[in-house]
Amino acid sequence: MKYLIVGLGNKGAEYENTRHNVGFKVADKIAETLGSTFNTTNFGWMAEGKHKGRKVFVLKPDTYMNLSGNAVKYWMQKENIPLENLLVVTDDLALPFGTLRLKGKGSDAGHNGLKNIIEVLQTQNYARLRFGISAEFSEGRQVDYVLGIWNTEESEKISERIDKFTKASLSFVFAGLGNTMSAFNGK
């Protein structure tokens, strides 16, 4: 069985530690946990490993957030990965900082990366693991906020939250969507 875990983010050093790149950070931790490293490939950086007998591909698209769907579709087709074995890890303004929410389908909720994936795959029926980044910004400052770096309080907690999201991602691979939702949502 093959799985594709996609961490959403933007390429470039200026985005590395921003809230919008938390998907990349979770992908980095998953690859580390699998004992794998990222290699440059088509549409991004890919790490491969095994988790409890299952083949796991971890992708960080280099297409920028708004074109993530192209990378997702390419790798799903190339590796013949079924839709139910796709997990997209992304930031979410609607959730308090560090909140974990796994869903098997849904709208893009205003997230351009998810919007593009839905457009390219022509379905909303794929699993997404949302990482709450809260919405602590004034009117008209959303872009500055999501492309801003973590504040001091968030920085102290981010490592533990990334570990939790890594465990949830690998649980999705082994235990499935329903069991993982029960075990991790809201934790």
C-alpha cells in the first residue's frame, strides 16, 4: 500500500519559518521520523520511507501554495496512489493555535492551496490535516499574519505540536482516517 502525505508551504528562505509553512515543517518531521531525507524531484521535494509495512511518500511542493494541486496530481498518478491514501497537511486560520483537525473531505475554507488541489483533482473528498494558526490579526492584515513568523509563545510550543501532527499523519497511514480522527482530533 502506498500513501502520499503532502505538506503545504511556499519555497524560499523568506517563507521558511512562517505560519503558512507549517505544512512543510510537519513534512520535515515525518521524513525525519521515517529516517528519510528530501530529494529534489518533479514539482518539489520528496522523501520516501516505510511505516509499519506501508510505503509513504512525503511531498513538499515547490509550486508555491496556490498551485499545489499540480504537484499532488502528478505524484498520485506517477505512484498510482488512490485518493483515499492522500493526506494534505495545511495551516488553518479558523482554528486556535496548535489545534489539530483531521477531516476526510470538505471545502477549501478560503485556503488557496486546498482550493487549487480541489480544482485540479476535481473533488473535495481527500483527507486534510489542519494545523490551527489562529487569526490574531487586524482587518486587512491576513497576508502579513500568515506570512509572518511565530510569536514567542507559539515558538515555545511549536515543536511539541509538530510532533503531535507527525504522529497523527503516521496514524492515518497505519490506522486509517476514522481511527485517527477519534484518537487525535482536538488534541
